[in-house]
Amino acid sequence: MTSIAYALGQSGLGGQDGGGGFTAIVPLLLMFGIFYFLLIRPQQKKAKQHQEMISSLKKGDPVVTNGGIHGRITALDDTTITVEIADKVRVKVSRGNIAALNRPAKQPEKKEKS
């Protein structure tokens, strides 16, 4: 009795031609494209926006740190930022640890009933 492996032949493809290595690479390229557009590209875009935000900080801006501390910038350095979190309480924070500007949201105008 012959086994299935012997019946498939030497190439292991069951009498089919190999088709080259291109058909094996197409799914890998497709997966890379999906990962690029769904994961890598948005992450790079967000990092670029964060870097632009950090470079545009100025004295007096209200900020939030990665640790969740809210404060106002009192001094800037090349690598550090001094943030005032309460009256006469200042903390030095690395520039990269600033998560966002803390701009108050604009409240919608109330319409008066006539």
C-alpha cells in the first residue's frame, strides 16, 4: 500500500507545478501593507504631532504631564520644563513627558428664548 506522501510525488505538490516564489511572497507583502496602513503609519503621524506640540510650547501654557499632573509652564530649557502645579510649587519635567496642552474646551453659546 502506498502512503499519501509517496502519492504526492517528489515535489510534494501532488503533480502541480511550483509556480515560483512570487506566489508565496504576495500574502506576506499584503500583510505588511495592512500593518503599515493600520499600525505603523498612524503611530508615526501621532509621534510627529507630539514632537511639533512639544517644540511649540511656550511660557504660560497650561499642560498635562504623562503622570496626569496639570500645571502651567513657568520656565523652559532645552531638555526640561518647569511646571507650576500650585502656588509656589514648581516641578521640573522632561520635555518628552508632556502629554498635551490643557486648553479649556469652548462651551456652546446658549440661545435665549424670545
